Amino acid sequence: MKPAPPPWGEALLRLFVSLDTFASVSGDLLEQYRDSIHPARGPRGADKWYRTQVLGFVWRGSRLWAALFAGAFVARTTLDWLRPTTDFLMRSEVSTALAAGILLAAGFWTAWRSGSFAAGAAAGLATTVIAAVLSIGGTTVLLAIWHDPHTMTSIRGSGGLEEALMLPVWLVLPGMAIAGVGGLVGAATERLARGG
Amino acid sequence: MAEVLGTFEQAVLLAILRLADRAYGREVVREIETRLGREVAAGAVHATLERLENKGLVTSKLGSGTPIRAGRPRRYYRLEPAGVSALNDARAAVDELWRGLRWPLKGHA
């Protein structure tokens, strides 16, 4: 029996590679896995290599959206800390619409490329997890630069430090749901464009 | 305006040139790894191939599969005249930067 990579790896790869190239890309990975990686590294090493390769495709497919999402989050945090206000409604509406738009676009684009309805939610998960890391890092940098008493008062007035650091994590599941909606539309549009 | 190529794009195009009619994804990865002497991510190579194809520097067509690939097709890449031109421009730019200098450099650090 020929060695085979983890089945979930191929399933994940399918979501982040275009429909037109999936067969050749997964074939290339399978060929490399079987003809050089598995003989040299053994089953566990080869599976680890395969997982790393697939996560590379996920990273390349999500990093732009994650950077946009994290950029919007850090920009909003900077605004709240350096230009405090008593009425956060307008800022909340704008930043929520921007974040939702980024996630919808990420889900739509990923599902459009792969032709898979599940790709949107997967893109939402990858985007929000990467963005959470970037946002927490960005917020920490902001705090390292601005931690004078005036700014600390602004931070407390805008929800506190805990909210600024934890909100990106709390957004992972809602982000998956929103990108999932974009993905449904993207995959449906792709099927319509291909003629059913 | 001539296409400006990044270093990795040049590596991929030169691998396609060397491999000629054997230039499909797996072989391109192997060729680059041999030349650079390090492991490269398949995703990086495939993303670059897709970008080069979108720029019109290479074209591709599907070939047949093999048992080791579970019958999945190979996608063969071919350099287009625009790709050859871009490589020539890239080489000329590097040669111009090195003109008058002796290689290898004698370090002062």
C-alpha cells in the first residue's frame, strides 16, 4: 500500500487552492510526499512536512485579509486611545462595517477560487486567528509607546486594556460565521458563472 | 515597460527554462531546491507560478497523471517570449550593477 498524507490535509488544501489547479497541486504534493519525503523522514516526519505545506497554502491565502483586518482593529484602537470620545457609536458602526466587509470579501474570494461552500468559513477562521495574533501584537506595541496617565485614562474610558487585547480572540467565531456567509455567496456565484 | 522580476520569480523562470518539457510543479520545486541548496515551500512555488501565468510570462497545460500521484494530472509550464524578455532584462540589470567590480568581493568588514 502506498503511503498517504493525512486526509484532512488534502481536504483543507482543497479549500485554499483554486478549483482549476487543485488536482495538479495536490498531485505535486503527493508525488513529493511519496517519492522523497516519506522515504527520508518516515511516516510521522512526512505527515508533519505535509501539514506544514498545507498550512503554507492557508497562510498565503489568508495573510492579506488578516493584515487588513488587524490593521483596521489597531487603527480603531489607536483612535480610541489617542483621540478619546464619549460617543463611540459612530466609530463602532464604521469599524464593525469595515471588519464585516473584510471578512465577507475574504470568504467570498476564497470560496470563489476553490468553488467550495466550506471555504468561506475556513478563510474566516484562518483570517481571524492570524489577525488576532497581529492585533494583540499591534496593541502591545501601542501600549509600549503610549502608556502615560492621560492615555491610560483614555484606555479605561474605551473599554479597558482587557477588551483591547481580548476582542480579537472573541471575534474568531463571529468572524467565521460572517466569512461563511461570504463563502456561500462566493461558491454559489462561481457555480452560476460556470454554468451550474 | 519591461516586467520587473523578483529573485524568486527569476528562480522559477530559470527552473522552467532548464527543465524544458519536464517543467511541472514537483520538478520545478526540486530544481530550485537543488540550485539554491535549501528546501522551498511548494506553496511559494505554486503561488509564483500562478502569478507568472497571470502576468503572461508563462503558460501551462495539463498532462497525464501517474500512479504515484494517484492519477492526478501534471501541469506543465512553458516560458513565453515575454518571460524570456523579462529574464534577459533582469540579467542585464544585475550585470550593469556589477560592471567594474571584481567577484568575489574582498571584504572590509
